[in-house]
Amino acid sequence: MKALVTGGAGFVGSHLVDGLLDRGFAVSVLDNLSTGRRENLAHVATDVEFFEGDIRDGDAVSRAVSGADIVYHEAALPSVPRSIDAPLTTNEVNVLGTLNVLTAARDAEVQRVVYASSSSVYGDSPGLPRREGQAVAPISPYAVSKLAAEHYCTSFARVYGMQTIALRYFNIFGPRQDPQSQYAAAIPRFITKMLAGEQPVVYGDGLQSRDFTFIENVVQCNMLAAAAPDEFADGALFNCATAQPQTIQAILAILNEAMGTEIEPSFEAARAGDVHASSADITLAHERLGYSPTVDIAEGLSRTIEHYRQLADDRDGRSLLESAAE
């Protein structure tokens, strides 16, 4: 079996590549390296066919999709704040890019497309935890773009008979997540700041809740989606989360305990487009896909801290060697 991972040099995509190789798949990657990094695939570079290209380029997508049995569509322009700054670009990448992937997959007779959607599509719709059948009310351009791409997946399933599944990711975290971008996710920013002895920045009061989901759980959910019975690949939607929401302040408390620190955050105004509370019901994914998260928040944070601590140690070591060589 051959799998294509769009955005495979990114945070989630590179972990999917690892999971697929571990399961014996032949793997190819399509990535324009705008947010992905070759370093994320350095350890498997000789095992992966790499296509450098943009999902907005239909020809590049067609070349990458050719010969694939399954496509994991992870490529996107992420981040709510980024979409507010650049709504047109967000739409081009997340909507037109997805349409290119679906069209190429249809033309190449790919068996199944697993699409990476987002919990942001729920927006501020009433009712927690979030269930797949409830009304959606996206706030940000990013959320709107992910919902539009979901609808394209469902449309291709109904009109062309393609097998598609969309997974609504809830606040994924783990190793390889970029903490340096101005649009970086909360947990890598918190950890790297605290490892440096600095105050993490919290937007809002810190009482907002999220269903933080460790990357290993996400890989498991994707593998199960690829193997799900055909009747569940008809444009279906599934939450991908842990169903264990935590407030931002609770996350910081866990991090302080794990690091042996007592660092208080600094607070700034809440950001436009952010929802206050988010949590998932994963019953449907459990019943139809067999999904059960195996890594809880504490273990996931511990593994993530160790990753960034090792990166910091490596940088310090390189700095010492460079200083000694001068």
C-alpha cells in the first residue's frame, strides 16, 4: 500500500509519516516547506519519496497523488490569528488546495482520502461537549475554510462515490511543533518560555478550556480512519480528541509541577476569533473507528517537555562547541 501525506514535513504530517512507515506503507510526501521543515523527516529521508510543491498547484498535486492508494491531507495554512491577518491566502490554501487534492485523488482513483479538519468549525455553537451532528458556527476565516473543505469532502463522496473521512482535530500538541512562529500553538510556546525561565503569555483570563490532544493519539485516529469499513467513509466526520478538557491555567500548573518550577504567566487581552470553551465527545470515533486515546494530558506534556529540553540542551552544546572553536 502506498500513502501520500500532504503537509508531510509539518508537525502532524511528519508524525503520520512515521506511523505509516512503522506499519509497512510506502510513503510519499507533498510539502511546500512554508511551515513544514525537512528536519522533521531527516530520520526517514531515504525511506520517503518527497515532492516539493504547493497544494494550490494542481499539476504538482496530480504528480504527487499518482500511484497512491490513500491520501492523508494534512497540508493547510493553520492558525486562527494568521487567518484574521490573511483571510484570502487562508482560503486559497485551505479551500482551493483541498479541492485540488480531492480532484487529483478522484482522477487517480485513490481508494480513500482522510482529511485533517479542525474543532474550530464548531465555533461558539451552544452545547458541550462538541458532537459531530450539532450545528456549527465558525468564527474565524480559518474555521470557515476548514468547514468549507469538509463540505467538499462530503460532496466528493456523494457525487463521485469517493471514500472520504474528515477528522476534527482538537488542539494537538507534541514534539516537532514549532514554538517560534508568531502563530505558534500555546503548549510549545509555554514550554519553551518556561524552560528559559521566562513567563508564558496567556491571552485572556486563562480559564478558557481546550481538549488538548497528544500527537500519538492523532496518529492512531488517522490509521483507524484509513482502515475503517467502507460504510463509515462516505464523507463522515469524526472528532479526534481525548474528551478530557483542561483550562489554560490547569495546563500551566501541570507544566510547573513537571518542570519543578513556579512560574506565573503574564496576561494579555483575549484574541479575536478564539472560542472560550471547547471539548469533544469521541463516542462516534470510538464506536465506528475503534478509537481510544492512549496518551493522557500529563504523559503527553511530560514527553513534550523532554523533547524541547533536549532541543535546548543540543543548542547549548552546539553553542559551547562553536565558542570553543573560535
